[in-house]
Amino acid sequence: MENNKAVLLELVVDEQKCIFPNTISEALIDANDERINLEEQLCETLETIKALTPECDKYDYILSASSGALCGIIDVFLVGKPGESPLGEITDKWFANRTIDFAKLCGYTGEKDSLSSAISFLEKKFKIPYDQSVGGGIFRDLINLTPNNHHFKSLGHNPTLLGLFFSILNQFTNTSDFVSDGEIISLNNSDGKFELHGDNIPSKIFCGIANWIGHLISDVSGSSSSKGRGMGIPSPILAWSNDVIAIKRKLNIPASEFDKSVSEIALKLFEKGYDVRFQTTQAIPVFINEMIVRLFYSIRRLIKYFITVPPKEKNLAMLWETCEPFSNATVKRMLTVAHGTFCLIDIGDASIRAIATGGGTFNISEFLMRFNVVGIGRFTISLYGEVKRGIKSKKTNTDVTFIKRETIIVDDYIEGLKTLSEAYDDKELLNFINDFQTSNLYEDAFAKSVRLAELRNVPDEKTVKSKAEIDCYFRGGSI
């Protein structure tokens, strides 16, 4: 079946005037507006692709890898593992000083530099009911509670949201919750010496949160009776091994052997000194790596800016846009390379030492103590960003292809409208009515009407070509 297409235009004669709607002209205007809109969309999409595409050269990659290698060496020789960490000693001292500062802020007036005295003050000020560190009977048989593990086994000592929940719960009910061998053990404190301050529920919750925070700060550098470094509070990552067990038990789901094994390994790491202080130490080379890479990026772009931009065109806004090392794909790619290099060195060192100390087997404890969790976490974030930008870039490239195809269609449509506009641009022909009113111009009027019929593709046998034919037509005859 033949597919015939037509354009329907209306010709209206009003007060001896011909009104020919400019439908084609309006369509042409709309098409041009659509073309402009597509151009704007294409520019925006191309800008998005540019923002997602890193523009690293070989020097950026070299500097990033060098930064990662340097910080990896810092991690190997200055971070190491708990008890053998030069940077760890500095971190421990920093936490001790902050504990004393917090005690002074809370009203401590004792010995200026006495950590144990400051901790004792905070323990009394922020007293909680779950601070048992050792005991006989049930504490020994069910929990195996010792001064080295009570901060880890006590859920209220976990610096996590679940730890906060159990802390407030224990303070309201004067109880203690411990995790041991994959089970939650809840004990009532029958002495009744603890009382949570507050006149109503909101005030008690506020006091409970304050007690939890204050007691964690008092324990971050050990207890008042600690000798030497003391047992701090578990790092959030290790604490989650107990949190998972607690959540499962509250849902009546038994802890798996894997959960128990992870919790046991985490406990061993904590007993060897892997606490919040040491995890903060691990963050130092990761932070240095981050800063060096961003600094390299800014310095190189700053030099290039002053070399390439003419003095008259320089301004602070352009300078910041050129050198800011935070929100562009180039510096993010450099960070991925730097943190990846750091993790390769860290994992390689941890693996070698785990094999060397394992006596022919892989010493998992040695590996985990030297494995920089902060570094691998930061590298994971970078990889996630790379994947996310890659997916978005692919989608945006698809959008560009679609917009270009749509632009071609609109361009063809505009060309077609222009052709129609030229074929139907017959304003001079459409004034034949005025010509008919002037008797001496009727011949020109017939000529224009014939030409108009030709443009409208009127069949030749139906075209009125003379005054006699039109008179015959209006009298009811045939042409």
C-alpha cells in the first residue's frame, strides 16, 4: 500500500483578503527552538563527560605512585604493629593528653600530668554499671572476664551505635551485657549502687549518652589501675565482630562458627594492643598520602596556570578552578593510584612477616596486626568512585549518541520545512483576489491563480486557466 503524506493548509478569504496561516513557518520556528535545545543538552552532556574523565599525564601517575610508595614505607617501618610502633607511641601520648584535657574540662583539679589520676576522676564522674573487669564465679566460668578483655567483651564499651544502645539499656536496667563464645550473657547488678540521673525519660537518655561518651574517653588510654600502656577501647571495626553476634542473638539466630572465629581473632588482636589508638596510628600514613597527592596536583596546576595564562586574564576564581584538588576526576584518579600502591606495599609486608613468623604456616594474627585496615578502606572508597564514574560516563556517552542522532533528525526536518516553505512561499500569488477586483488586471490574476494551482499540485484538467472557464464553473458547468 502506497504511503502518501500531505500537508494540509487552510486558505481563508475574509473581507476580500486572503488569510494563509503560516503553519510551516511556525513549525520551522519550533524546530529551530528544538535544535537550540538539543545543542544546549549536548554541551551540558559533553561537560559532564569532561568532568568524569581524568586528565592525568604520566607525571601525575608517577607522582601518585611515588607518594603511595613513600607512605607505604612509613607504614612498614613507623606504624608496624601494636607494641612495636614508633608512631604508635606518639599517638598514645596524644590520646593521654586529650584525656587529661577532657578531665580538666569536666572539673578535674588534681595532678597536672597524672593520667591515672585524671582517668580515676572521669571514672567516678561518668560511672556506669557494666564496668566489671574481673571476678570469680559466673564472671570466671561463663565470661572468662579479665582486665585485658573486659573492654572488648562488654557491649557497652563498644564505640558503635549498638554499643550506645546497650550502654543506655544497661544504665536504665542496672545490668551488664557481655559477649562470650558467640553468646550474649546479661547479668543483673544486685547491689543497686548505680542510679541513672534524670527526672524523666528524655533527661535520663541524655545522661546515659553523656555517661557513655565520658566513660569511653576515660577508657581510651586504659583504666586508672593500668600499668604501662593499658587496655584502651576496641576499634569500631573489631567491635563489629561482637555487634554482629549481638544482633543475631537478639533475632534468635545462632552465631555461626565463622562469627565465633572472627570474634576470637578480634579478641586476640585487642589483647595484643590493637585498639582505637593503634587504628588512629594506621590512619596517619593514609592521611599523609592523601595530602601529598592533593598537594602535587595543586602545585603542578598552579605552575601551569602562571605559565600559560596571560597576566591580564588571571583572576582568583579561575586560579581556584584550575588548582582546587577536591572535586575533579583527575585528582581522584591520582588518589586511586596512590592508595593502591600503598595497599600493595602494606599487604606485601604483612604477608611476608606472617609467613616468616608462622614457622612454615601463615600467621593470621601477625598479618592482621600489620594489615592497615584504614588504608584498604580508603582504597575501597576510591575504587567505588572509579566504578561509579565509569558507569555514569558510559551512560552519558550513550546520551550523547542519542542527542546527536536526534539532532540529525531535527536537521533533516528543518531542511524539509525549508523546502516546503520555499514551495509554499506564495504571498505574491495569493493576492489574486485584489487583482480580480481590478478589471484591467484580471489576466495577471488568472496567471497567478494558475501558477498557484501548479504549486499546489492541482491536476491540469481541474485547473481554471481563463475567465471563460471560471464563469462556466460558477454557472454549474464543467471546466
